Amino acid sequence: MTNERRCPVTQFDHHSTEHTENHVAIYRKLREESPVAWTEAHGGFWVLSDYASVYEASRNDDMFSSARHDEYGGPGLAVTIPKAPTEFHIPIEIDPPNSAPYRKLINKVTAPRTVENLEPMIKHYVTGIIDSVIETGEADLAIVAGVPAMVVIDWLGLDPSEYQTYVDAMHTLVSAAPDSAEYRHAADVSVPRVEETVRAHIRYRREHPGDDITTYFIQSEINGETMTDDEIYSILELIISGGVGTTASLVTQSLVWLYQNPDERTQLIEDPSMLDIALEEFLRVFSPTQALGRTVMEDAEFHGCPVRKGDRALLSWASANRDPEQFSDPDDVDITRWPNRHIAFGVGVHRCAGLYIAKALAREIFTQVFERMSDYVVDMENVVTYPDQGTNAGYHSIPVTFTPGERLLGQTPLFGEHYTKAS
Ligand code: HEM
């Protein structure tokens, strides 16, 4: 591929240290100068950074495919750039119409009414995780980021007390620098371990059906046939990787911002009815999943640029969400902003399947932090952000102090015995 037909060409690498430190400014410059641009990083790809191009590409699955195309650049997760070394994921790596029956199954267990049934579990884990630090008056507030993992793992019927293994495998894979020891450990050790556990669980549930989502998928049919272990694994692994890191990213960024903006924090504490609208603004401005990729399927002119079959394209939800053409004063965080047509959950057929779960989790975490640790003070000198913010942005560590309070779970253990071990 030559540069001549790649105009405009830009220097852009969302996995670079510079990007991690300045992603808002870098995306702003891209939007202003070349909202569709070619970069040579990671073998070359198009960066789509304004709302119009990201929105249009997300809704054109024929031209911007989410499916794996190993013929272009070898195997790997199709929707990350560079491609992550993971198993095939259903349905995110299938284009319509074949993705539809899988998505229909997933929608049944992630619809608002079904998610209501998860609320007691969500409340239990948030209460328990805050209990674990509430008497001390100091903590790493990023511990609340463990709750999404506990809930998703429990929901699948896996052992929630092992949530940290899943966090290491799924979250570190996207938040550590690709050449770091943590990344290699996640890819080489934690991911295979999770795979072994989840596959064993699927086999066990075939023999011993339970009251969990894994059993639901085993008993469901796609086009009149039950699914193979590989298909079910592909779905479960996607739910785990989608569920574990993203909500953590949302709540850690929001909690730090709320410390820095005490007026808004007070407003939300005094009037919890404002929370749902504020949550949409946090999703817009912090865009936990910053950007995902596609493969171009035809030679065409796209927003003035000559895209070619086999090119990769990065769709930046984070940048689209700060496009002044769509949002007034986009860099201001306005917790009353409405309407708010952010695309933090994506657009089109692959729009996030877990968004109601994510919102229920975030709502409960904010509610309990406001009720139980309302005066938390963040030690900003010692917060630790993710080393790589190209895919997920957020904080690994948020040291805080607060007025100590009482534990609420009493004798109830954080992790009950209701799940069944597969082995
Ligand atoms: C704040 C939290 C979350 C954010 C920002 C987020 C973001 C996204 C985005 C941007 C996509 C679209 C991918 C694409 O178009 O290529 C997506 C898809 C998906 N997400 Fe989420 N997500 C969140 C939470 C969750 C949770 C909690 C779960 C599961 C429990 C989940 C499961 C999924 C699944 C299964 C897909 C694939 C849907 C499909 O391909 O049809 N997500 N998510």
C-alpha cells in the first residue's frame, strides 16, 4: 500500500503513550483536520473520528465488516486494532444477517425486565465490596471495579470468588501496554486458564443443568439446532470480556471526576433522581470503550477518502462523542445534558448487548458510594491510570480516605455457595 492514495495521512497510534496521556486533544485535532485519515501504525488503518463517519460506518455492515477476515492480516479478534489474540467471538465477529439469531438469544437475557432480576445480586456485591473497606476510612476506590466481574461471572454460573482471574484475563488484555509483561501474562497464562474453566463449566452444565445463563445457552437453538461447545464458549467469553472491564472503566473515571467537581457530586447526592441523566453524560464524555475496528469490504470513496477492500478502520466512539457538530460544548461535562445521543455503546446491529446491565451496575455503585462514602477524598498524586487507554480508558488505582461507616452484610458471606463447581 502506498501513501499516495492514502491522503490525508496522519501520525496516530491509539496504543502509544502519547495517546494515553492526550487522547482527548489528539482526537480533537484529528476531527478538526482530517476526520477520516490514514495512519501507518500497526500495519496501517483508517481512523474515523467525527460523529458522522463513525455513525455511518457502524451502520454499513456490508462495507465495514465486523467479521473475522483472516485473509487480511492474519487471525485475531477482528474488532480490535492491532488484532488481539483471542478466540472467535459470537456475535461481535459475525455480520448480519447471520449474527441476528445469536443476538436474539442474548437480548432475551439482557433486556431491561430480565436485568431487574439481577438487581438484588448487584446490590449484594456492591454492599459486600464496600463492607470490605468501610470500617477503615481508607481504601482503593477502584475495588468497586471488581463488582461487574463478580456479577457477570455469577450470572454465568461460574465461581464469583475467582472474579480476579477473569479481570486479569479480560481487562489486562485491553488495558496493559501490548509489549508489557502484564499483557503477555494475561494473553499466555490468564486467558488460557479462563478458557479451561469456562469450557469445563459448559461440559458440566450439559450433564447438570442449572439456573444460570450457561444452561440457558445450552438449551437454546439457533436455526433449529442446539449450539456446540465452541459456539457457547464464543458467546460466554465475549460476555465476560465485554462485561468485566467496561463498566469498571466508566465508574472509575466518573468517581474521580466527581471528586474533582464537588458541586456536581453534592447535586447527585442530594437529588438521586438526577443520576440516570448524569450517567448518560459520563458515558458520553468518558466513553469506556474508546474505539473498535472493522474491515473494509469494497473499494469505495468514503467521506472523501479512497478506502480499499481489506483495509482496516478504527471507529472512535470516544471522539465521535466529543464532536461539536453533534454536542454543544462537547468537552464540558454537563450532568443535566439532554438529549444526549452519545454512541458509547456503539451503533447498529452490534450495539452493546449488555447496556442495561452496565447501567444497573453503575447506578448501584454510585448510589452506594454516595450513601456510604459521600465525603471520599482522592489522593490525586497517587491515582494510577490504565497504561494503555486506546481501547478502554480508566483507573487501576484510586487511593481515597473517607469517614468510616458500618458494614451492612452482617453474617452473610460475600460469596455464597449457590454456584456449582464444574470440577
Ligand atoms: C459501560 C459499559 C459498556 C460499554 C461502554 C460497552 C460498549 C460496547 C460497544 C461500543 C459495543 C459495540 C461493539 C461494536 O460495534 O463493534 C459493545 C458490544 C457488546 N457488549 Fe458492551 N459495553 C459495556 C458493557 C457491557 C456489559 C456489562 C456486557 C455484558 C454483560 C456487554 C456485552 C457486550 C456484547 C455481548 C457485545 C456484542 C454485541 C454484538 O456484537 O451484537 N457490554 N459494547
